[in-house]
Amino acid sequence: MAEGWRALFRRRLPGTNLTIGDVPLWAAGGFVAILWGLPFVWMVSTSLKPAGQVMTRDVEWLPREVIFDNYIKILTQYPIARWAFNSLVVAGVATALCVLFGAMAGYALARLRFRGRDALFALFLASIMIPIEVAVVPLLLAFIKAGLASTYAALILPTIANVFAVYIFRQFFLTFPAELEEAAIIDGAGRIAIFFRIALPLARAPAIAATVIIFTLNWNNFLWPLLITFDESMKTMPVGIAAFAPVVGTHTQLEGFAVAMAAVTLLCIPSVLLFLLLQKHFLRGISSGAIKA
Amino acid sequence: MTGGRGRNDPSGYLLVAFFTVPFLLFTVAPLLFGVYIAFTEWGIIGAPRWVGLANFREALADPWVANAFRNVVRYALIIVPGVTVLAFLFALYVHQRWPLSTLARTLFFTPNVVSATVIGLVWVWILDTQFGVLNHYLGLLGIPRIPWLTSPDWSLTGVALASIWWDLGLAFVLFLAALQDVPEDLYDAAAIDGASRLRQLWHVTLPQLRPVISMVVTLQLIATMRIFSQVYVMTNGAPVGSSASPVHYIYQVSIVQYRLGYAAAISVLLFLLIVLVTILQRLLLRERVRG
């Protein structure tokens, strides 16, 4: 009889690798996964509620009525469009430069021989251990003294040298087939031409991974934009919206949590969308890079 | 600029320069410059004045510095084990490839791609004492309302909870990738020996994952020692500095008080602490960190 039970527990549900005995564990894990996603549900749900239905006695996971007033309010009464534009310019330009320079350096470090190459790469890797916070005060001083505070240059420049980009391209080019380069060398092409005409166009996978990961990092960047922008119109989106935090500004006391949740929902959209669309590239990039940039 | 295959290819320097110049200017130079500033008194206006070790002496006697460094140890004691253990369990779960495991993977990772402002504001709302979701459900279990972010006893825990939710994704992905790399035949051999799944976990999975566990702990420890943005958004260090971190205090000293020399000195102390912790941690786990 016991054998019969055991056999039943080991039977797989059709079309899956889930055995009957595993069902409770599967359900419990699924419950935790749903729990993990609930803060997002609560954020979006709150953002769609009328002000009077936000602070309720019981938790109301779904709005009684869906309204978009909070979004209209945030878009019309706050400079959020301007902040979004700033963030797009800063994260866009910084990411493009960072990926291009990372690809060039990664290619050179993987494929070319030149004196000091390995020492240089070791220096890059060692710098990962340096917390950016140590560099922040001197950078702040330098940019203020140079008269560059609250400018796009100040927001972009310190973020364009990201070792992660170099690393991910170097890994890719280490296994790049040499025959592809040799043919071009025989034709008399220079190394730089080979990089742009042959190597870079074939480096789609690391380029996508580096772009999505670095764009997300830049989009979410907080400490440096907070320090270097003194002008409301030059704030990036995360820093501008941070004024909705009750400890930072007074917006939430005035407007309530529904408007604040509408603001952060808008702030989520680019990075979450990018992640959901390019999830495989994103996750593979992170685990192959395996360094926190 | 002909392509040579000789020992020294000058085009390498050109290709590397575009990265190296900003790297030297915005990473290496500020670091060295910062060490210099730490020995000066320097405001936004005026020239630096050499003050020797005065900033460091002041920092070591400053009760707010001591408070911030004490707090960062408390943050690490909650966040590092929290992230490591949960991420490991979540990765084990997703690795089973049971139905809907891709969806679970997405749910576990997504918080990692949003900004600190999102994390901070959403959790300020969840942890609200009066109307917060968390206190509501704790109330159903008979637990009285907890003033998560407004009491000195709880504020650090409140920020740490949000940080675990935010940070977990990276550790989760690293564990998941490592689990996929464990050779299948190790499990097969263990199964033939009649080892139960728990014993396989203990004798096969954990030893195989040792390097990645070490890497996760190191990365999370460093990230936690630099904790700032969620603190700024959720509590701004309040009440009475009970959730303030070293970087938060550096921010206050530099931006609110404009004492850049003093702020740089505290940064140098934090840097030294991070280096020390990294070395100790590597010696203890005696595994080389990949990357």
C-alpha cells in the first residue's frame, strides 16, 4: 500500500516535470512569488484611486472605480515631463557613449597586443571595488568650481566610464573567431577599421545586454544627480520625484499617496518595460558580467 | 595605421583611450584628489587650507559618525543574510522548472530594475503606521501597529526590509546561473546512492555553489555599506539619526553644511572600512571572487 502511495507521489503531471508530491511546495513557492510582486500591484492600484478612497479601513487591492486624475495632476502640475526629458537625454547619451567606448576597449583588450594591456585591465577590475561615494565629494567640488553644476555635461560625464561594459565585451571578443579578422588583415585593413566594420556589427548580443543593463543603471542613478543639480528644471526624474517622499518635500502631505504612486508608476515604466521585453539578454548579461557596476 | 600582428599594436592604445581617459578623469583622479581634500578645510567658495589630520581626528570623535557606522553594521546584519538566504531559496525554486517558473523568475527579479525613488515611496506607503498594508495584515494576526519609519527602534528595520526587496534580484540571478552550471551527473550519482533531496542539497548543491555564495555575500556587503538612496527617500536618516548611514552623513556634511574637506575625510574612512571588510571576508571564505 505504502509503495502505491509513493508511486502516486512520484507521478508527473502531464506535460510538466511537476510530480504530485511536489504540488504543495510548488504552490507555496508560487504564493511567495505573488507576494513578491504585490508592492507593484499596490502601487498601480493606489495610483488609480480617487483621493478619498486611498486611506481606507480595510485594504482594497483593486480600486472601486478607476480614475486617471492622479496622472493628469502629476503631468500638468509638476515639471515631470521636463524631468523625464532630462533623464532620457542623460541616460541615453551616457549609455550610448558607455557602450561604444566599452566595446572599443573590450575589443582591444581581447584581440590586440600592446604594452601595458594586462596591467590596464587589472586596474579596471580593481576599480570595481572602489565605492563611487569616495569619488563623489571631489567630483562635486571639481564640477562646481568648473561652473558646470546643474548641466547635462555634469550629469553625463562621470557615468561614461563603466567597467562593466568593457568586461562584457572583452568576454565576448575573447572567443571571437580569428579567421574573420585575418581575411580583412590580408586585404590590408587596419585594426580600427576591422573593429568598426567586422567585429562591432557581430557583437549584437553583448551590445544589447550592455545597453539594457547600463541604461537601467543610468536611468536609476540617484546620488550623483541629487548632488550636482541645484536647479529644479535640470533634475532627473528619480531626483525630482523623490520630493514626494514625506521626509524630503511636502507634495505627499498636500496631495496624498495616490499622486505619489502615479509619479513612481511613470518612473518605473522605461526600466521595467525594457527588462520585460529583453529579459533574457538582461539576465544573461548580468550573470556573465557578474560584477555590480 | 596598418594592422600588424606584432608585439605592440599602437591602434590598441587608440581603441582603449576613449574609455581610459574618462576612467582616469572621473574615477581615478577624484579618488586621489579626495584623499588630498580630506586633509584640508574646503568650502564651496575659497581656496583649500591644509589642516593635517584635523578632519580625521574630528571624525573619530564625532558621535554622528560613530552612529552612522554603527547603523551600517546593523543594516548589514539584516540585509546581507536576508538577501543571501532568500535569493538562494528563490533560485532553488525557480531552478526546478516547474510550471510558471519563468513568471516566478520575473517577479523575483523585477524590483531590481526600478529606481530607489520607486522603492522608497512604495515602501513608505506600505509601511505607513495608520493605513499601511503591512500593519493591516499584522493587525489581523493580533500584532499592534508598528511605527516602522517614525520610531527610532524600527526605522532601520523598515528601510532594511525595502532594501531586501530591492537588492535580492541580483543575488537571485547569480545563484540561478550557478545552479544551472552544477553538473547533472553529480545529482545522478547522489540519487543512485539513495541520497534524499535534502541530502543532495547539502552534499552536492551547497559545496558546488560555495564560490558564488562568497561572491554574493561580498557584493551585497559592499552594496549595503554604501546604502544611501533608499535611506534618503524613506527616512532621510530620521528619527534622530536612527536610520542614517555613512553615505547619508557624507551627503549631509557636504551638501547641507558645505564642509567638503570633512566629508572627504569620512569618505576615506568608509573606503578603508570597505577594503578591510572585503579582505577579511575573502580570507574567511577563502574563495576568489570571479570578475
